[in-house]
Amino acid sequence: MEAGPYLLSAHHKRHARQRGVYAVEFGLVFLIFFLVLYAIMAYGVVFAIQQTLNGAAQSGARTALTWQGSETDRQAAVEAEVKRLSGWLGKCSGHMSCNFCSPHATASPCPSSTTPDLYTVVLSYDYMGDGAFVPPLPGAEFFLPSTLRASATVNLDITAVSRGS
């Protein structure tokens, strides 16, 4: 049985209507795949920065507990430890700010405490500015934090710890 011109023409028209569907499907699937992959990468970088800030603040506060000859030496040791652990973020310059709150500090980022021997390390990183490792997509400011912060506090009064207070 031979196909007549009518059958070939109907098959050709049906095939012609489906011609651009594959490109549209690919475009939609690729867009969704790209957005999911980009979101995973962006959140991964945010979590890596936050963990770096947390680790640097905790280690800096622990460094403050080691005996130092003077408050200036303690400050230098804490700052060196924080810079060592957070070096890939800019070492306390540019988008990253570091505040080392000695027991008598009254600066704005330092918490006011009633205990005179608390030493606090406060770190923050401006993520949504030029400091973003993965540039945010338009609209990402609703889902990504603009500033990442970490702080750690230690009590320098060893006698209070040994007394159990």
C-alpha cells in the first residue's frame, strides 16, 4: 500500500508543529536546573563563610585565655589568630570587620556586660556588597543574608571559674 500525497502531507504538518517544542523544553529544564545549582552554590559559600567566622571568633577568644604579658600583647595574639583562620576572607579589612572587646571596651559592637573580665571577639562580613564570592542573582537579597556575624566571649577571671561562680 502506497501512501498518497494526503497522508504524507498530514504527517509533515504534524511533524512541523512539533519542531520548536524540543528547544522550548530544553530552555525551561535548563533554567530550572541552573537556578537550583546556583542556589546550592550560593548557600554553600554563605555557610562556609559563616563557619569560618564562627571558628575564627571561638579560636580568637580561646587565645585570649592564654597568659599574655600585657593587654596589648593579648590583643595582638588574638588578632593574629583571627587573621590566620579567616585569611581567605580578607584578614579584617575590606568587607570583613574585626572587633576585639577587652574587659574595659565601650565600643559600639562590643557588648556591655556587668562582668568586668569578659573578653569578646566580634566578627562580621558584608556579603551582599562587593564581598560576595558568588554574585547574587536579582532577587536573592530576599533569601541571602546581607551581613554574616559571629562572636565568642570568654571569662578572663580564673579565680571566678575556680570558685564556681
